[in-house]
Amino acid sequence: MEELENKVQPGDTIFIYDTSSIISNIIARFDNGSWSHVGIYVGEGKLCEAITSGVIKRSLSVYKKPNIRIGAYRFPDMKPWQVEKLISFLEEKIGCPITTLE
């Protein structure tokens, strides 16, 4: 996790899979993939993500557990202004229920 925390940059997509969670296993199996949840890294050790109660911003360190797999992807052509716009959009949505994210 520390290696990941040192390499991630704002705008990176963070993928998560909880090997001990029934829901995580169902989602990954249904999607025929390796991940069950995703968030966007916004800097300063934080990521924004949509959970059942709405959009939240929390520390990436909450996923620092032995049963959690985590990965990151950086869009290679994303410009700094696009990253800023994405993060601004996400931070505006913090506290919004996921049904209003249009």
C-alpha cells in the first residue's frame, strides 16, 4: 500500500476488491472481472467514491487491510486541466446521494 500511495497522482482511478466480502465477490463475478469497486484519487492521501449512502471523500488508508486488493490506473493522455476539472466535479458531489449524479 505504501508503494501505491507514493506513486498515485490526482486523477488516477483506484480499483478495489475485498476478498472477504460476499458483495465484493458477487460484483466481481457478475462483471467477470478482478475488481468490485472504484474511486478516483484526489490527492493528499484521499479518494472520492460513490457508496450506497452517496459520494464520499476518505483516506486511501481505509483500504490498507490484508483482505483488500487495490490497484491504480492513470489515463496517459489526461491533461492537468482535465484532472482539475474532474476533481472539482467530484468534490462538488460529496454528500450527494448516488441517485442524483447525472
